[in-house]
Amino acid sequence: MIISRKADYGLRIVLELSKIPPGTTLSAKELATRQGIPSPFLAKIVAQLASNHILETKRGLKGGIKLSAPPECISVLDVIEAVDGCVGICYCSVRSVECPRRNYCSIRRNLNPIEEKIKSELKSITIATLAQEELRALEEA
């Protein structure tokens, strides 16, 4: 499993916003510049993150983008699922399809526990944790 470029950018956007004082905003242009993300792509990702209540956006001269919750309350899983949809390794568990093999499928039965562990780990990593680790790494460099 590999996260998409869109999810990677989403994480970088949320991480960047976690570094500014609570309640303040950054413009889309500033975010795009700081993270090296093409503006049209950033706009699409920000829209998805906002529709999933991870970001808040405000148009206009005094507008901008900010986190909708403290970084301690936003997980890596939240961001990935906001832009990519459900995380999984089994198609049938990610897509709500009724599989005729569901009751006896050994593939699903053996891969679902791994999938749940991945989700659990991603849920346990918060944006605040990423920001703290990044700050530590910059101080050590």
C-alpha cells in the first residue's frame, strides 16, 4: 500500500497549518508556495479537507485557510481518508460490495486484521505528533 500524492500533499497542507498560531489563516497562495504544491491541485485538496471538516476556508481579502480543530485532534488517517477515501488493502472491505465469497474468503479473513492494524496505526499518529517530530529534527540538523 502506498498513499497517493494527493494524500501526501493533504498531510503537508495540514501539517503546515498546524505550525501557525491557532485561529490564524494562510492564503492558498502562501500554502502552495511554502509546500511547493501546484495551486490548482492545492485548491482541490483544500476543498476536500474542508468538506470533511479538517480545514476551514474563508474567501476575501481577510480570508484564508486554517485548521478546523486542534492538531492533537486530527489524525493521519483522518487526512488520508478525507482526500483518498477509505484506507484498505482488500477491495471488498473498502468498497461496500456484497461479495458472494464473503463468508468463506480466506484472502479477506487473513488480510482484514492487517488492514485494521494499519488503520489503527494511522489513527494513532496525530498532526501534532508530526509537527513535534519535524521541529525536533530541524533542531538537531
